[in-house]
Amino acid sequence: MLIKHKPDAYEKLQALSGMSTDDVLDRSQSQARFTASPTQPRFGIKRQPIPGVYKAAMPNGKYISLMRTMFTDFCMLDCAYCPNSIYVPRKRVAFTVDELSRLFMQYVDRHLVDGLFLSSGIAGSPDKTMDKMVQVVEAIRKKYRYKGYIHLKVMPGTSRPLVEEAFRLGSRLSVNIETPSAEMMERISPHKPYQTWILDQMSWINDLIRNRYGENGAVGQATQFVVGADDETDWDILQRVRQLYKDWNLKRVYYQGFIPARHTPLEEHPATLPIREHRLYQLDWLTRVYKFKEEELKLSFDDRGFLYHEVDPKTMIAAHTLEAGSVDINAASRDDLIRVPGIGPLSTERILRQRRYHSIDSWRDLKAMGVVRKRAEVFLRVSGERPQEAQLKLPLFQQEREGPLPGVAVTATHGPVGAVKSGCAGCPVACGGSVCA
């Protein structure tokens, strides 16, 4: 006799939290997805010990435990990169509003989570699905009196009234943009209109945040790219990211490297290398935090519009714009200091604060301020002394590129240079491993 089993709320959470891994909460989690073989199906991704509980990074560097789950993995869309698309033949599950709201509060009462990250597939229509998600959050807010953090995904194609309801109830909203342009979206998800289903919603959220009244409502929005599903370049992504930060004041942009999923049109498409995703996060930091100008950022790209995998963007820019030993640690301005590799915003402020009382005359002091010596010493001059000169040669890694990087000669200033370390085989940066080790 065939016995049918109806999954309970915990079994649904086990399935739907596992299928929500395409929504990135933290860059370290995003890169952890690559620990398995790139050809391994996503269904084999290792789940967390407690279903639905994930760590998310906060702006201050600390982590918060969130329940991350989908409302349902039913989806009417045909996104060629997505394991939840209509192409994939498998059993689907969905919560009820009462099930999910009650389950979340059980996790809160047991001190397992401090917030909720709720996304979903699109079942029936965007508005129908979004209405269910809003009902979940409304029950959590009003029935259970929960006032904590809730990150709510806005479904592509959601109408403005429901976007306004989501804004009223959520702490942060996000719409996944996926690709830099409408043409690319047409290729990988032809039934998802780029302007009316994604960009319009992001513009509405920005208007609501900017014109907010009182203390109620979401405080920011984020978005996410799928990197490598189409033929987009890193430069294409940068142009869209700069527009998002400038026009709509996004809090964060996340980058999810493409991994092929079974039964999708892109099943045979190669996975995106983790280093590409990492370089995009570094570029994002230069754009969002360091406020580098577009002319400076161009220097970190090759002729094809991609970031160099071998050298991080900030070091590439410094190699083109700074002479060796040219930045005097005791006289340089804030803008000059922050452009030195190995010196970030926090260490820059510490250096400026220390200089008010006395000069900085040792690398030990700089290390205590957070300066990374092996990256910074090529460009810094400490106590007015210039160390022994050596040549840091560019172009970098020409033999691994189809076309050469425009050559730039930079004089390195870090101590005697010995043979290239074994870990730097083939590296033309003759630094003995002190710069790029």
C-alpha cells in the first residue's frame, strides 16, 4: 500500500532553506559554495547543522544569525541559471502563512536566530507570491509583536502597492538584478522584463526610503548579480553598480558566481571561478567605500573588460599611479594614504590621528595601526628614508593573458630582493614574495 507523507513545517524548512542558497547573505558564504566540484549539482550543497540558520555579516564586522528560507520553491519563470526554474523536474513544497510565521517565532524564542531573510520562487504571479510573503511578515509583526530585523525579497514584477506594504513591514528590501543589462536578461531569462520587473521596483524602493515619514519602514535596499551566467564583462557589471550606488543609494551589492544546475539550459556552461567573484567584491569596496573615480578604476581592467585575477584592483591602480616610495607616511594627505595597498579607511584615520602628536618612524607602529606591510612597503616612505631599490616590473603575467597589459615600470623600495619564492613561480613581480605572497 502506498502511504503518502505530508511534510511538516520542519521538513519544509529543511528543503526550502537548502534551496535558498542562491541568495547571498555574506561573501564568505558565497565563496564557500565553491568548495565542492564546480560540476557537482547544487542539490548536494552541505546544509547547516540547524536547518534555516545562517550567519550574515553586519557592517561592523560582526555576525548575526538569521533564518534564511524561501516561502516556496515553485516558480513560473524559466531563468536558465536557476535550480528553482520551471525547467527542473522535482517535487516542490511551500509553507502556509501560519506555518512559517509560527516556525520563525519558535526559532526566536529558542534564541537560535535574531532575524529573518525571506525569499521565494514566483508561484502563480509575482503579486500573488508577494502578498503571501507580506502576510507572513505582517503576522510576525502584529500577531507575535516581533520588532527585530527582517530582510524581505521583493519579487520581480511586484506591483507598487505591494512594494509599499513590503517597505512598511521590512527592515531591508532587495530585488535581485542578476545581470547588467536588458539584453543579457533577455538571453538568460526571457520572461523577466528587465525594466518593468526589476529596475522599476528598485526605483520605487529608493523613492520610499528617501521620502520616508517617521521611523517606520525599511532603511535600505540591496541587490545581487549572477556572475558568469552570460557573457557580461566585469566592466559591464561596474557600470551598472555605479549607477545603483549613485542613483538609488543601495546599501550593498552582492555577487554570486554562477554554478551550473542540473536540468537547466546552462547545465553545461562552465562555473565561474571564485577568484572572479572575489575581485568583484574588492572592486565594489573601492567603489562604495574608497570612492575611487571611474578613471582610476579603469586601470585595474584588461583590454577585454575583465579584472586581473593575479593582482587585486587596488594594487593594479597603485602600480599605474604611484611611484615607489613616493608616499611619505608623515606628510601624505588622506586621499594619498587611502590609495596605498595595505592601508584602509580605518588605518588611514589612525595614521592621521597619530600624526597630530608625533611622527611615525617605524613599521612596527604602522602594523599596530592595521597597515599590511607586505602590500604597502613598495609605495611608502617611513621617516624620510628610501630602502634599497629594486624593480617591480609590469606588465604582469603576460604569458597567462591573450593580450598584454599596458606596461608600467615601478621602482620597488622594499629591502634586498632575492629569488622568487616557489609559490610565486612564473611571477614577474620580483619581490621575493613580500608584495604578493
